[in-house]
Amino acid sequence: MNDHTVKSYDEELAHLSGQIVRMGGLAEAQFAAAIQALARRDQELARRVVDGDCRIDELDHDVQTFAVRLLALRQPMAGDLRQIVGALNISGEIERIGDYAANIAKRSKVLDQLPVSVPVDGVVRLGELVRGLIKDIIDAYADRDVDKALRVWSRDEEVDAAYNTVFGDLIKGMTADSGAITASTHLLFIAKNIERIGDHATNIAEALHYQIIGVPPHGERPKGNTVGAGE
């Protein structure tokens, strides 16, 4: 390839990476707002999270279209191929984070309308833990930081343990007060959504490791057994 073609190709790869970083930042902001809406019983903020999910979907579509065009026109090899295919995979993971953030916001709106209020502190703390993972993995992607990606990957077990604690506390509360069952059930689904967002963050960490190094992280992902069902 001549110098002009190489420069153009490099710019295209940089644009693709920039779109992933932008999409990840938006998903992190959406998730943070959903947790904030839950903590503050903020109906308007929850509504904005639900309405804002379409922006992540649009970016996902743009990334998918651009990446497929690069594959067709540039016929990349080795590291470039891994970068483009990785962007396709990571974009899908981020899109799911956005979907779960919208689900959390929808349930928080329902919670605000119920006559019985239940403590949300444990769920909020779980959300803050997972938000940190999202921020770290998007930073790792932007900086091509394999070590940071591995640290995110290794914390999946920590998220599972925190989720199990929240689940157990909510079940105890439901057992002690049958009037809180409906509200607590919504919180159980919210907690499971958060735990799954953590899974998507660690999936991104695996994809990024493979994208940069060419092999997946060594060994089995540290993961605890989780309880309960999500959506």
C-alpha cells in the first residue's frame, strides 16, 4: 500500500476505536444515571435513561456497518483483523449494557409507584461496583492496557459475591415482611441486571485481551456461583 492508503487505513481504524470508546462512555453514563435514578427515586432521570437507549443502539449500528465495510474493502490480517472483529464483538457487549441500564430505569419507575418502599442501598452499592468495572474496561480499551483489562476480568467473582449478598438480604426482607414482596422482587431483577452488566464488562476484557495479545486470558475466568433469575 502507498503512504496515502496506509494513512487512510490507519485513520479508519482510529475512527473505529473512537466510536467504541464513545459508545462505552455513553453506556457507562446511562448505567450511572439508572443507578442514580433508583437511589434518588427520580422518575424524570429514569425516563431519560429509557429514552437515551436508542443512542447506544444507533452507535452500535454505525460500528457494525463501518467494521463490516472495513473487512470487505481492506481485507485485514493479523492484528488489524483482530481489532476490527474485536470492535464488532465489543460493540455488541456495550449495546447489551445499554439495554440492561434501560431495564433498570424502567423497574425503578415502577418501584416509585408502589405503596411499599424497600431499602435500595445494597443494590446501589452493587451498581457502583459494576460501574467501576465499566469505566476501567473502557479506559483499558482506549489505552490498549492489557493489565487493566486483566484486572477487570479477575473481578467477576467479586461482583458475583456482592450480588449473592444483595440477593440474600432481599430474600430475608421478603420473608420478614410479605408486604414488601412486590417491591423486593423488582429489586431482585434490578440486581440481576447489574450482575449481568458485570458479565458484559468482563466479556469485553476477554475480547480486548485477545485483540491485543492474540490469545484469550490464561485459565478459567474467576467466577462465583450466582443465585436467582434475571431478564
